[in-house]
Amino acid sequence: MPPRRPDPRVREALDAQLLALGEPAFDGPDSAVPAACVAAVLRAYDRGLKPERQAARAAVRHLLDVLAARAPGRSVEVRVPPYAAVQCVEGPRHTRGTPPNLVELDPRTWLELATGRLGWADAVASGRVLASGVRADLSAFLPLGPS
């Protein structure tokens, strides 16, 4: 199967984020757009700025998709409100109501965990991650590494 062409709205969101950062539009290949979006959103956070909503959404969704691909399953739900949620990790499947294995965190924390800027134990200890259930420890899957 040929690689999926990225959604053109992600490139638009990336370019809007770059513009807000005072940087030139992205001129790289389509395959590099999601990672560039993650990097641009993290730069916005680093500069004390609120990231562009669509860029933050694209970055969060991209890394959640990577997690779901690397840890397939349906026993843990990872929520990053208001942008996205995925089910991942092998084990008993969850189908209704609040899942018994739940991880919830804000977009910045998710991006920092997924990229290795923040460690799982530190994020949990500081209260930046709410994790419940015996399978809710994602430390074995993070950071996600190159995507």
C-alpha cells in the first residue's frame, strides 16, 4: 500500500503556526509535515505562546496515532482534551462507559512525554498526568521516538 498523503489542512495549520512564530512557511516534503508540526507547536510553548489551535490539534493527533500504532490494542484510553483520544495497549477490550485503564493529560504534557522532553514518572508525580488502572502506565511506550 502506498504511503498515505497527509491532510493538506495539517500543512496549512503548520504554516499558520510558523507564521505566528515569525518563521517562514514549511518547504519540506509532505512526509515531514506531521513531525514539523509537532516541533513548531513545542517551539510555541517554549516561547511562552499559546499554539495555534489547529496546529496543536494536528500535533497531538499525530503522536496519539503513532502511540496507537506502536501499542495496538483497546485496553487503555489516552485522552488529550480537547483534541483527541485513542485506545491502545493489548489486553481486555473496553467498550462502554469510563474505561478501567485511563490516561488523561493536557496537550503540552502529551507532546513533551511523546517526544521525550518529559519522563513518565515525573509527569505522574507532578500531577500533569492522571492515570488510573493497572495498564495505565505508558512508560514502556514513551518516548515515541522518530515518527
